[in-house]
Amino acid sequence: MWQMFQFPLCPFSRKVRLLLGEKSVGYEIVRESPWLRRDEYIDMNPTGQTPVMRDIAAGITLIDSAVICEYFEETIEKAPMISGTAVNRAEIRRLVAWFDEKLFGDVVRPLMYERMEKRLVHRASPDAKVLREAMKNAISHLDYIDYLLDHRRWIGGPVLSLADLAAAAHLSVADYLGGIDWRGHESTRNWYAGLKSRPSFRPLLSERMEVISPPDHYDKLDF
């Protein structure tokens, strides 16, 4: 049985969980708070980051969300998430990298630090200026996703792909932390509502981070 080491608001873990849900791969969640830097976890993953997937019986440990997604994409035929021509697959990978690096860096990481890490670890108040900048950046990213969806059925092309799962994973964390203003972004909002209704997404929406509550609309399909 696979184990996944993660915490509720890790967007990279959420991306992997969405892929595993679409592929019907079973796993056990193991709570890991990377900011604690547990010796046992560092021994398993020197970066100290989440997620990590481990199958003790098979002697397999997978580190880094991109690596984990590629592994299950290669080993589980059901519900391919990087499909199509070589050009199509390259575009999906480009967009996954965009969301994992640019959307995370511009929006999700500052929101997590100011509204999660500062509260849980440093017992400090968030910086309003940093929050405003992150929310401003979020609007630009929603504009880009609107543009993609205005020209494609799904973010990465004609079918659901890892690009959709990556975008939804990051947006879900930003939304949980109150960093998304959905007004004026109907294309992205409708796409996200559709993702939220999928069985793979529902477990994520039911989870809560200790002492941090999401907005009222967070787990609603009509928001």
C-alpha cells in the first residue's frame, strides 16, 4: 500500500492526489509538517518538502510531485493525464511547470507564508502589503487561464490533463487562504466548479488546516 506524506494545504500534494484519484490509485495519508524538519523525514527526503510517496513492501520511495506524477502516468494506464501528440504532451508539461513555478511563486507561496506559516510557526501577523500583491498577481493568472479556456476545452487541450490538475491544486490552496477574487473570471470559475465536482476533488475540499478556516464558498460547487 502506498503512503503519501503531506499536509492539507500543500498544493503539490494536492496535484498528486488529484492524479491518483483520477487513476483510482489507493494510498494512505501520513501527515507531515515540513517546517518541523523531523529527522526521520529528512533521512527519507533530504529536501524536507512534501509530497513523498512510499511503498514499503515494494521498497519504492518517490520524491517531488513532478517525478511522482510521471511515475504513475507511466505505470498506470487508466485515465492518461499527459496524452496526445508530442506537441500536445510538451504543452501539458509546459503548463504544469508554469503553475508549479509561476503561479506558486507569485500567489500561493506568499499566501501560505503570510496566512499559514506565520500563524502556525512564527505566531506573527500577516503582512497586508504582501497579501495585496499576491491577490493582484492572482488576477493576472486568472486572466491567463481565462484566455486558455477561451481557446480550448480544457487548459492543456481537448481533454482533461495534468495541466488542469496542477492549476486546480494551486488555485484551491489560494482559494482556501482567501486569495482569489473570482469576479470577472467566468471561464475559469466554471472550469473550476467542474473540477470541484469530480470525485477526485471532493476529499481535498473536506480537509481543513488546524486553526485556519477557509471562506464560506470554498467547498461549494455554486460559488
